[in-house]
Amino acid sequence: MNTPLIIADHIWVQVPTPGGVKVILEDVSLSLMPGKIMTLIGPNGAGKTTLLKVMLNLIPVSRGKLTRKSGLKIGYMPQKLDINPTLPMTVERLLSLGTPERTSKIQSQIDNCLKEVGAFALKHSRLTVLSGGEMQRVMLARALLISPDLLVLDEPMQGVDVLGQEELYQLIAKIRDNRGCSVLLVSHDLHLVMAASDEVVCLNTHVCCSGHPSKVSVDPSYQKLFVAPYKHDHDHLHAGGCVHD
Amino acid sequence: MIDLFFNTLVSKALLAGFGLALTTGPLGCFLVWRRMAFFGDALAHSSLLGIALGILLHIDMNIGIVAVCLLCATILAKTHSRQHLTADAWLGIISYSALALGFLALSKSGSNADLESYLFGDILTLRLRDIYWIYGCAVLVGLFFIWKWRELLLLTLDEELAQTAGVSVGFVRATFMIILAFTVAIALKAVGALLMPALLIMPAATAGRFARSPEKMALIAMGSAFLGISIGLLAAISFNTPSGATIVVSCLILFLGSIAWRGN
């Protein structure tokens, strides 16, 4: 039961640039435990989305090892779906596209997932008329449709107003409680994250600090990244649990 | 006697037009949905180089066109990740290089090739062999769409989403390029290298105003393409105008009509 769903073991991601090699992820290690909500935070360009994509097997690692529990089912919600307005598609159709087989069960599953995220009324709406918050709920329903062991949400709060953000966090926490699935999410707003997460990983190319939100929020490296104006050139102290080499 | 000749000529062209519409309708929808209109443009222009290659190497012209289209598609895929020049600039470079090189090669090939018909097409000069190619391609495209429709739609929505849903993105994308290259080859003689993109884009744009689902949009685009070709063809004969250009203008009138009918 307590085997991690995903283990990242000293992974590096580097991309070639005209001037040499750019390091996007540097020696990142973490374990994603079942039933937990893990949040990745960090400034822009910290490699949050890259780390997410590595864990989804969308980007290969340059060094290190990524282990996924066999048969792991992942429901993925991308940062932003750039839907071309010329593509005529309803919410219902989008959801049915996400499932491999067309069975009679699928209709009731779609209804259930839409109800779970509070978007059932949108079932027959066209995607292009949805607001940011509505679209996020629909995409969340889509991710839930395969009964995932892990939900991966890339900046789910984008384009959602503050009130909606709190609701969405509560919804994510409720989904985790009801389904017992793990949640991995990326965010750069902090206070709302703190309450809902079991573990926060503060990323800035490397893992600056990680642990329970209450621990991370008092960590000097976290303070340096988010409380003080952003300046980061390896001059910070690392608190316990964070190892550098 | 003249009537009989006329009838065979027209019915052959209409038969070809129907086969073309079956292919360009749905394919054009995907070009519009995936924001690849200019990609289609570049491949169409590069077909001129394919013709020249066919003549110079004494191989079938259609094979030459498919080969050059695939080469250009590969180059564009490789340049896509280069950061010092954006994709649209690359499209322009490939598109006009292929056009210019094709033009040069054709002028030096020594054949008395009718350049105007390659650039602007003439559906009335199609031979039976061309019609076999058109229907062969229509079957190929149809089978591909039936087989990979769901995957293609997912890919169109979001490539990474498709990948996490188990779609083999590379394979579907490559196959899409191959059928696009074949479509360019068969449409060339009818509407020419310069006008062909219009036959892909305009019926799809017209259909977009009426459809509630991707499937309906593809079907309406087929109908709109066939209507455009038929009206253009008959108008070209009645008014003695170049058929390729007349077909494109008739597609344009259908598109404008759709705007007038459904509002902007």
C-alpha cells in the first residue's frame, strides 16, 4: 500500500542551446506516495512543468532514474488547452474522446464525473463558450474519467478568479478524500496551496526544500524565493532534509 | 456528337471533382483545426519541384510530388524546434524555395511542360488515369480517417494530452503527412500548385459555420467542396474561363454565402 507511485531518483534534464547546455532540472529526487497531495511551487522557469512532464513520461531524463509503479493510471490536466475555435466540439464529446473504448457504461461515467466536479450543466455546451474556471472543471472531469491512481494538474488555477480558486482547491481535496487517489499539482500561488497539500516541494531547478507546508513556509530558502525579492545564486542556507551537492 | 463529347468531358471532370471533395473536405478541416493552413500552402507549392523531379528522373509525376512533399514536411518538422527563426518564416522559406527550384528545374528539363496548368490546374484535362489516382487516394484517406479518427481529434486538441491518453503521436502525425502529400499530388492537376490550398481551406472554413461536431464539419466540408468544384466547373465551361481559378472563386462565393447566412 505504501509503495510510492512515482520515484524520481537524482534526475537531471538538460537541453542543448546555441551557447552550450542549459540545465532545467538538477539532481531532483522525490517520491510520490499514494493518497497524498503534493504541490510543486517555484518561480517562473524553475522547471515545475518540466518535472511534471518527466513524471508523465513526456520528456526523457538526461541523467538519473524515474520509476513508475507498474500499471499506474494517470489523469492529466494540462496547463492550458489551446482549443481552436473552429473545432466544433461539446463537453460531452471531449470527455468521450478521452476514453479508449466506446461502451454503454461510458455515458453514465461521463455524467458522474461531470457531477463530481460540478459541471454537469455544461455537458452539451461547446468548448469555446466555457470560461476559464468552467474549462478547468471540465478538464478535471476528463482526467477523472479513467479512475486514475494519480491526478496530475499543471497550474489548475490559471484563468480562475480568487473565489473560484479556493473552491477548486476544496474540490481537489474532496476528490482525493473520496477516491483516495494521489494528486500532483503545480502552482505558484502559495497560501491556498498550503492548506490543501500534504507535501510541498519548492523547486528552483533543484529542490530547494520540501516537506509539510508548515515546515516549508518557515524554511529560509523558501523565504528567500518567495518572501524576499527573487534572487537566487546558491547563497542560501538549506534547512534539514535538503541535501545539495 | 459534340454533345456526347461534351458530356463525357464534363461527367469525367465531375467524377474527379467528387473524388477530390471526399479527400480535401475532411483533410482541409484538420488543416484548419490544427492551424496548418500555411503548411498546406507550403506543401502545395513544393509540388512543382516534385513535378520537375518526376520529369527529370523519368518517374511518375505523382510519386515525385509525394516524395518532395514528404521531404519538405520532414524539413519543416526538424526546423520547428529551432529557435532563431519562427515556424511561419520557415514555412515561407521552404514554400518559395521549392516553388522557385521547381520552376527552374522545369524550365531546364527540356520538356514542353504546360507550366500554367501546373500552377493553376485544369480539371477538364484530367485523364482516366488521374481519376484512378484520385479514387485510390480517397480510399486511402477514408481508411486512415476511419482507423485513426479519435486519435487525430485528440491530437488536434492537445498533443501532450493525446500522448498521455496513449496515442502514438509520432505515428499518427507522420501518417497524416503522408496522406496530405498524396492529396496534394492528386489535387495538383485539377487546381494547380498555387490554387490548391484554397480547395483544402475554403470548404472547411465554410463548413465551420454550420457544424456542431467534428464529423458533421468534415461531411459538410466534403459537400461544400463538391458543390464548389461542380459550380466552378460548369461556370468555367459556360463563360470560357480557366477552370482552376473559377473553382476557387466558386468556393469563395460559398464561403461568403455562409458568412452572410450565419453571420460573423
